[in-house]
Amino acid sequence: MRAVIQRVSEATVSIDGHEFSSIRQGLLVLLGVENEDNQDDITWLLTKILNLRIFNDQQQVMNLSLLDVKGELMVVSQFTLHAQTKKGNRPSYIKAAKHDVAIPMYESFIRSAERLLDRNVATGQFGADMKVCLVNDGPVTIIIDSKQKE
């Protein structure tokens, strides 16, 4: 499972020209599901994301987590995070999970996040042509892969 995490002051997802969801201060997570991903990947990745100390404290030092600042969370599926570009110029998405695996994993990630945060999580719509707008605060962008655990 791979995630691109962006600290945002705001983010929105629009579908067919209409706003689908939005958040204010918090994290926008672009989430890619791989064929071999399982509940352990969800648990590890979600714990890491919610506890990342990437929000500023009173001394303007990145020392606080999403949980500390009670920030909002938006999760948008993005299979292209598993693009392989080694050969040629057309990315291969062979490692990205197909819908029958990816959708339940994506939905489980969201449900787990909602349980841990005790509130709703903003989302995109799986498989839709979405327009994601964000104001990256910092900018702060972090990439995490549950298979590499770096």
C-alpha cells in the first residue's frame, strides 16, 4: 500500500464539476492499493499517517500529529501510485490492485480511519474522474510504502 501524504490548509474533490467533498486543515492522502496488500498494511500505514509529527507547534516546529491538532483527513484512491516506469514511456500498472481487491481495501482504510479519528473522513469516489484541488501547507509532502517501511 502506497500513500502520498500532503499537509493541507484546504482540499476539495470535484466530480463532474460539482464539489464531492472538502476539508480544511489536515491531511490529503492519495492511496494506492497493491495486489498483495492486506489488513496489516492498512493498520501499519494508517497508524503511521495519523501519528506523523508534521504540524507546527507553538514554536513553529513540526512536532504535532493530525491527532494532536484535531485536523481533518481526506483519502482519495489513486492506482497510478503503483506505476512502473522502468521500460518504455508508457507506465505499467500491473502491481496496482484490480477493483475487486482495491475497493474493499480502500473502504476498509477509510472505516479504520474513521474509527481511530472518531469522525467522518472525506473521500473521493473510487474509479471516478476526479479533480483534486489543494493548498499544500508548507509545502509538506511525504511518501510512505507499507512494503518498504522506511
